[in-house]
Amino acid sequence: MDNETKSTLWSPLVLDIYTGFQKSQALFVTTELQLYDLLAIHQNGMTATEIANKKKLNLDATERILDYAAGLKLIKKDFKSESKTVAIYSNYPEIAEVLQSSKPNNMVAAIIHASRTQYPLYQHLMTTIKSGRNTEAYKNAFGLEMTLETFESLYETDKDYSATFLQYMHQLSSITSPGVAKSFDLSPFCEICDLGGGSGSLAYALASEYPDATVTVFDLATAVEAAQIITPDETERQKVKFVAGDFFQDEFPPAGLYTFARILHDWPDEKVHQLLNKTFKSLKSGGAVLIAELVMNETKTGPLQTLRYNVQMMIEMSGRERTETEYRLLLEQHGFVDFECKFVAGYSSFHAMIAKKP
Ligand SMILES: C[S@@+](CC[C@H](N)C(=O)[O-])C[C@H]1O[C@@H](n2cnc3c(N)ncnc32)[C@H](O)[C@@H]1O
């Protein structure tokens, strides 16, 4: 009875895409329930009854979601006896590496952020497509009047939001920060300031690559506060200085190199112009700006993850992903020269781009 007929009339590609949200939901609920943490404690596995009792869930519904999760290969389903009457659910070690919250490379905050913020906004994609703005989506999904002129309005939506968001950013940035820090020879710069540096992921990577440089993270007060919880230990923390401020309103801390990682894609061109203009003015001759972002190919036909992000930036923020040429032109308009762009391995089409003030 395990045979599954592939429909000859319905396209498997379309079928897979149209049911994709159900897979996401299976991942969201099992992550929100901390199922992978629970199964990690019970190394020999658990029955559906044990899981339902522990989490105070309906047994029949629990069995169905566990079976679907097992079908998706998120968890393993075995049987206690030959009769195959009592199922035992357990973790796959490789999946637990990313879904168990105590693991160093876990994706839990990213998934929680997708479940609580991105998914509800996606349900109102049509209103965003019609108007080109996500104001209606924020209102319909969360009852919020958002201007998105600043991140503070996002951070104020819910007290857990900033901590989860920063944690998510930290999980994502940890994949690429060491590569960004190594992408160019940054040894001529004694003072580096990571604008919107969030958890400090890139700043710590820069401090470790260039131990003689002074590295500062400049971010909103809410983010600076949340970053203190994320940063692992005191020795690491001492390598980087955190300064609270608003990069649109306040003066930048002095530096010979300013870095923007996953910042410019949050904003529309007019805001990016403000930031680049301010960066150019803040630098002395010979200073530089380093941008780390996903980069779309020139015809905007890929990579797929970057095209997805381009929609996500419209849904969540008021930004966009850009091509290498678009970044180069933005920089050149403000007087930057010697533009270079390098691929950074680790996450989709992440690139590091550098340009200098002549
Ligand atoms: C997408 S996150 C990127 C974080 C970090 N650069 C990384 O790669 O992990 C955007 C960051 O910009 C910060 N940010 C947003 N608006 C800001 C502002 N007006 N001034 C300073 N930081 C800001 C946010 O608090 C957040 O940490």
C-alpha cells in the first residue's frame, strides 16, 4: 500500500508548489512545539501518546502531524514490535543539528520568524502587489500601522520580535561573516564600523581576521541591547564595541572602513542614496565602503533564493535585492571608485563588494 501514483494530468511541479505552504506549516508547528528538543531528551524515541500528553495536544491530530513530519523526513518513525502497532518517533541526527535549539548552527529563530512574521504577511501578498506597498499587509496581518521609515516600528510590534529577529540574523550571518571578512585585504583600515551590525556577527569575524583593528557595531538601541544576549562569551564581547544610534539621523562613529551587511537590501533607492552619501562624507580620502548582500544575476532570472528574497524584501520591508551593476552604479553616483565584487560561499548568491573614496 506504499505505492503512490504520480498524476499524469496534474503537473508534479505545480502540485509541489501549491502544497508547499503545508510543508512549511508542518515545520513551523513542530518547531514552535519544540518537538526536536523534546525528542533530543528522549534518545530512544517517543510514542504519539507520550508527545501529546507532554505537550497537552489532541492525540489524533498529533499522530497525523507526526506522520506527515515523518513523511517529510523531518523526524523518523519506527515501530516497537513486528506487529507495527506502536510507532516510535525520534530525531534524525542531521535534522536535529539544525532544528534543536541548543545546537550551534540551528535555524530555529529563522523558522520562528518565518512562522510568526513572514507567513502572515505572505497571506496578504495580493494587496502588496496591487499597491506596491506592504502597509495594508501589516494592517491586515497584525493590525499595525507601519511606516517602515525605521526599524523601531518593527521592534515595537512585540517584545519578542527584536530578540528573535536578531537571533535569526545572527544564525544567517554566521554562515557568511567569516567569508566576508576574508573577501578583500582590509588590513589598511585601523578603524572599522559595521553599520546596522545587529548581533555583531560580521564585527566579530572582522575582529578575529584583523586583531589590530578597532571594530565598532553601530545599531539601534533595541538591537544593541538584544545583541548582548546573543554574543556568546565575555572574551569575544571585548573585541567589539557596540554604539547605539540611528544611521539615518545620527553621525556615524569615525572609521576608515564602513561595512553594510544585509542593510542596503532593506531600503528603497532613495534611502540607500542617503546612506551612501553620508558614508562618502564620513570617510577621509582612501577610506572605503564594503557591502555584503545577495546579488541577483543581471537578467534577474536567478538565483532562485535571491529572487525569493527580492519578494521577501518587498513584503517585510520596503527594500529590494539588486544586481552587481545596480550596486556599482549606486556607489559611483556618490563618487566611490575602484568597485570590486566577489562571491562569498555559504548562502545562495551572497557577495562582498568594496569601493573606495578617491
Ligand atoms: C537585516 S538586519 C542585518 C543585521 C546584520 N548586519 C547582519 O548581517 O546580521 C538589519 C539591521 O539594521 C539595523 N537598523 C535598521 N535601521 C537602522 C537605523 N536606522 N540605524 C541603525 N541600524 C539600523 C537593524 O536593527 C538590524 O540590526
